[in-house]
Amino acid sequence: MDAKTDKNNLIEGETGPWEVVIGVEVHAQVTSNAKLFSGASTEFGGEPNSHVSLVDAAMPGMLPVINERCIAQAIRTGLGLKAKINLTSVFDRKNYFYPDLPQGYQISQYKSPIVGEGEVIVDLLSGERVIVGIERLHLEQDA
């Protein structure tokens, strides 16, 4: 059964049939000793501000450098999801104010994520197989 094409997912509405689509956004932390865009430590429990680099503090002239290990892990995850690995991946600025975001923006992927469509196959106890579509996997800076 494919959740994308199953006719049982349609419900009858006043204007005709409607397809039921349920989306879930999952956030997961990449395991790395350094942050995505700086060499600062990701170790939990340090003294306040002890894991903040000049890039993290948004000091003028400081440019972010991508953590290659995080890229490799995202690609590996995409392969596990039988997803399309995009040859071009672009980071964008998501502008908003938050007290622990000194830059005034978050570096994220939206238009061109590192991993495109994939799937997770779930084998139910009943013997039925359900395929859950994955729209995208993208990397983003966390505060």
C-alpha cells in the first residue's frame, strides 16, 4: 500500500472528495563534536558561553565554515531513507529575532535542501506494509 495513492485516504466533503494528508516535522540533532558552522564544541554542560565562537557571537567579519562531518551524516541518512541526494545544496538566511540568536537570522536550507524525496517502509504486525513519504531532509543552524 502506498499512502500517496490509496483511494481509502479520500473523504467525501461538501464540494467533492478530499485527500487526507498528515505531515510531521521531526527535528534531530546531528552527532558531532563541533557545531554546524563553527568549530565551537557541542559538549553539553559547559560553563555559560564557554562553547561560543566568534562566528556564533556574530562578530563582524566572521564567516561560517560548514562542518563536513554533518554533511556526510546528512547524506548517509538520506541514503538510508532511499532519498534523492541533491548535487546542489544551498543555505538561506531565515530572519527572525530571538535572544540567543545574535546574528538576527538562522542559517537554514529551504529551496535547495541536501536531501530530497525519500521514504520509510513500515511493516505492520498485521503483515501490511505502509510506505511513508519523506519530503526533505535539510540542515540548519541551531542556537
